[in-house]
Amino acid sequence: MKYINKYDVNISKIGLGTGRFGTRIDEEKSFEMLDLFIAGGGNLLDTARNYYEWVENGRGVSEKTIGKWIASRKIRNKVYISTKGGVRNQGKNFIINLEKSNLVDEFKESQDALMSKTIDFYLLHRDEPQRPVGEIMETLQIICEQGNVRGLGVCNWSPERIVSANLYANKHGYRPLTLIQTWWSIAAYTETMWNDSTTTHMDKDTYDYILKNNLVCMAYTSQAKGFFQKAIAEGLENLDNFLKHRIATEVNVRRLNYIKEYCEENSLSPTAVVNGYITSNEIDGIALVSCSSINQLNDILENCDSDIDSEFINYIDRIN
Ligand SMILES: NC(=O)c1ccc[n+]([C@@H]2O[C@H](COP(=O)([O-])OP(=O)(O)OC[C@H]3O[C@@H](n4cnc5c(N)ncnc54)[C@H](OP(=O)(O)O)[C@@H]3O)[C@@H](O)[C@H]2O)c1
């Protein structure tokens, strides 16, 4: 496992997405995956207050499952939790609310569910662009006083808003945003991939800002939903409709062919290359992954140490 040494700790460069834990993946299997992840050197768990709120009684269940697992294994000091607030779901609709009282309440709910005063990394799940960044940064400082927060961050914020928020923090001597969560993977982004205008993906301005300011990027959908691994193992024609329609663009098929060649030449597995694109990147990248089976998690953990050369990364980025 590779680690980032920041916030006075070593954080694993693979972060386990736990959204389905306790709902789509039952508690027993969730615990099994969590045990396996820790045994494989992982220590970062990613969740959110609103994960699986879109299934009946799903809100907060992922956090609760993590809290129960930590209590049963007594390993709070060996894991880092990243959770997020500011969003509720009504069916498929996202209701974004970054108002102070709402965020403060949600933070407390997260602490209760996780059974932990410490929330290692606290992020806002979406942006509410009409709300002044100053107001939001004021609220985040209050949140830091309510619990031990190692790092603050945002998901799905434009680079302009991140810059403004950090200028405000700097001016007032406040804790800045140091974690950026966005869609980022070895696949080229396509609008049809997410179909959600409230999300962002890695772009040049965001990348340059992260690099220049030595921030951490938590990449979500970092494996492009398994597109490359599955296409190499099973063939493009056998992919499911989601992957075929949302990810198998001409550009991504060209990337696929190059990745396949690189894997063969360097005796690397597709998983090593897909996640290595993030974990060997020039910026401090964390690949947030999720798995629907123990086999997938084993594959990720067995292939998490490879170094991918910058020449390959630069070449892939130019396939557009
Ligand atoms: N902040 C945000 O707005 C945001 C948004 C999205 C996600 N996230 C976070 O990021 C985490 C990861 O996102 P994600 O689930 O989209 O990531 P992902 O790892 O790109 O996609 C997960 C899917 O990839 C497939 N897969 C996983 N490992 C595989 C392997 N070794 N070989 C082949 N296929 C494999 C599985 O698909 P099948 O189940 O079909 O086999 C799995 O369900 C989430 O759990 C969440 O914590 C954050």
C-alpha cells in the first residue's frame, strides 16, 4: 500500500468507498470487506451522511455500519474516516443545503452514527454556488470546534469557488480547504457518464491548483466503474449497458487499447494501472474505490503497490 504523509498521519492512497455498507451489502459482508481492507494496509474509509438515503431507511446507515465495525474491532486509532454533509436526497433529487444550522446538525449526526468525536476529514458533498463562500467557511470553522477534524474539504466545487474559499480562509486566519473530491480516473470524462450537473470532474484549473498548493485529491469513480478491467478480461462486447453507453466512448476505447498494451509489456494487471494512474500521479491522489465482491477488493489490494511511470500517465492524458 502507498501512503500520503500529511495531517501528521499516513493515509492510504486507496480509500474504501462504503456507501453500500449496511444496505445493498449486508453488515456481515461489510465487516468482512472492512477487515480485509485493513489487513491489506488500507486505512481510509469514505462515506457520507446521505449515502443510500435513496433506498428506504438508508440515510446514515453506511456511517452507522462503520461505527459499529470500529467499536467491535476497537481500532478507532487505526482508521481515518472521511464523511460529507450538506445534501439530502428525495428520490433521485439532491437537495443541497449549506446553511449553518443544517451543517452543524448534520455534523453532529455523523459523529453520533460513527460513534466518534473525531471526524478525520470533513467535506461538503456539493456546492450551493449562490451562497457566499465566506458564510460557508465560517460554518466550517464552527464545525472544526465541535469535533477533531484533521482536514476540511469539498466535493464537486468549481476551481473558482475553491480559490475564493481559500482566499477568505487565508485572510481570516481560518482553516483552509485541503481536500478536493472530484470525479477523476484514467478514463476521459464524458457528460453522459454522470448525467448530473451538480458534480464536477478533474479539469486543468483544479489540477493546477491542487499541484501548486500541495493539496490532496480524493478521486471518486477512480476505476471508471471497472470499465478497463472488465473490458480487458471479458471483451468490450460483453460489458453491461451502463459501461457500454456511458464509458465506452471512442476516446476511452483508444485509452483501453493503450492500457492493454502497457499491461502486457510491463506484466501489470489492469487494476494496478487503473489505480496506479491516481496513486502514482504527480499530485497527492487517493483512489476512492468501491467493490461489489470480495474478489474485487482482493484484486485491488493485491495490485496497489505498482508504480506507474509519468511518461505513461502523460501519454494517456493526451489521448483525447
Ligand atoms: N463525492 C462524491 O460526489 C462522490 C461521488 C461518487 C462516489 N464517491 C465516493 O467514491 C467511492 C468510489 O466511487 P465508485 O463506486 O464510483 O468507484 P469505482 O471503483 O470506479 O466503481 C465501483 C465499481 O467498479 C467495479 N469494480 C470495482 N473493483 C473492480 C475490480 N477490481 N475489477 C473490476 N471491476 C471492479 C464494480 O462494478 P460492479 O459492481 O458492476 O461489478 C464496482 O461496483 C464511492 O464509494 C464513494 O465513497 C463520491
